[in-house]
Amino acid sequence: MKTFRGGMTLFELLIVMIIVGIVYSIGIFTLKKEKVTATTMSISTLKTTLLALGQSREIRMFCDVPAQECRVFSMDNKLLTTLHLQSNETIQRYGFDRFGELQRLGNVVTRTEDGLEQGCFEMSLRPDGSVTPVILKSNNKFYAYTPIGEDKPYIADSEEALRNFLFNEANYPLRGDDVYGAH
């Protein structure tokens, strides 16, 4: 007489669980990768986009010369993700010289996985949420990211408004302030 075995053995159940786990982990990894690499950002959301990556270590973003594609690297130069910058106009990097005059700056040079590359600008995000100072100009507006600023940049329509904001002691006290560790 033939008996019908109605269940699975423990070994068969273990094999099925391993296969389901592998398929699930591949699917989750693929979805997360697509979510991060498909990110587009505007010039006013650079810092919030970097904060959204959720890194607990210092990371840096390097944007190519037309400033359309930005790559995010760990500090050991490993590529973490690629972001696309939405801008209708060329983005230019600015800075103040030692006389307080706003000057257009040239391209930056950075080390990547492929060696040295020239780019439009570079921004680093530290674990405490502060960024390296960057002043960008696009569509006749200045976007100033400062180390102790908010998640959104200060946006100015003129050089004078930008200068007044950045050199205003009420915004960034320069003397004897606990922020800078002076007593």
C-alpha cells in the first residue's frame, strides 16, 4: 500500500526560505539603488539632498563642469551615488577675495576614483550637518551655503544683498562668541 506524504521536510522548507530571502534581498537592494540614483535636485536643495542620503560620516558632492550631474563620494573616494541637478542656466561658483569683493571662481579640481577631474563646484557634508561654504550663481540669483546656515541656502538677487547678509555680524558674529570657541 502506497502512503501519501502531505508535508515538506525541514530541509525542503529551509531551501525554500533561503531562496525567498535571496530574491527579497536582491529586490530591496535594487529598489534602494534606483531610488537614490534617480534623484534630481535643484540648486536650492543641495544640502537637504545630501542630508537625505543619511550618511553618518563625511561625504562630498562633486558636480561636473556644466553642473548637470553630481556625484557623491565617501571620504575614501568611493562613489556612493549620482544625482542630477536641474538648472536652466549654467551654474557658476563665486567667492569673496581678501578685499571683500565678489569674484567669479574657476573650476575646482578633485580626486575621484578615476584620478583628478575638473568640475564646477564641490560641497562636503560633515556628520554634524555642517557644509563647506559655497556661493553659486544661477538665473541671476546667488545661493550661499554656509557652515552654520540652515538646510536651505540664503538666496540673494544682488551682490550687495549677499555681502550684507554674509558680513552682517548679527548673522555671523566674529568676536568673542561661543560658536567659535573664543572666550
